[in-house]
Amino acid sequence: MDFDIELAKKQSADNPVYYVQYAHARIASIMRLAAQKGIDYQQGDVSLLTSEPELTLIRKLILLPEIVEIIAHSLEPHHLTYYAQDLATVFHKFYMVCRVVSEDEALTRARLKLVEAPR
């Protein structure tokens, strides 16, 4: 096993740990903003999520049970870290294209429900 100590110290997208943590920090920031605005997203209608970035994120999220099953059968936990990196990548792309908290209240609630899922 090779461990790059310099890469582990970097706070950039090159460092997989930092990259996943940054996705979580973005999610937490979005959810804090929604809470400050008093937005209740529990009844968000996810059928409104039809754009490609939204659907790509949903597709990635629904793979988790399959990943867990693979890990359980193969006893290879590294699949979970790869999944977390892939999920962070998909989330960052979604974030760059889709404004979560917007003037469209119904879409905001739906997107907040989506953003809560990978947290």
C-alpha cells in the first residue's frame, strides 16, 4: 500500500478525504440556509426533479444498497470509499448547475429533500 502524506495534507479536490468532506460541508451549508429561512422540505415532491444533474445524483444514491451488499459478500470495504468519492463528484456537479434554495418553493423543497439524502 502506498500512502502519499503530502496528498493527505492537501486541502484540495486532489485529496479524496477533503473532497468528500467538502461535499458534506456544502450540504450542511445548504441545509442551514433552508433552516434559517424556515423551509420545511419533508413534503417535497421529488417527481419535480427531472433535470439531468438531479437524476444523475438520484441514480448514484440508489446504488448504495448494492454497494453495501458487494462489500458484505466480498469483504472489500474499499468499495465504500470509492462510492463516497463518486457520490461527492456527482453532488458537486449537481451543486454547480442546480440552485437548491430558489424562488420556486416547490422545487426548493424537492431539491432540499434530494440534498438531504447524501448527507
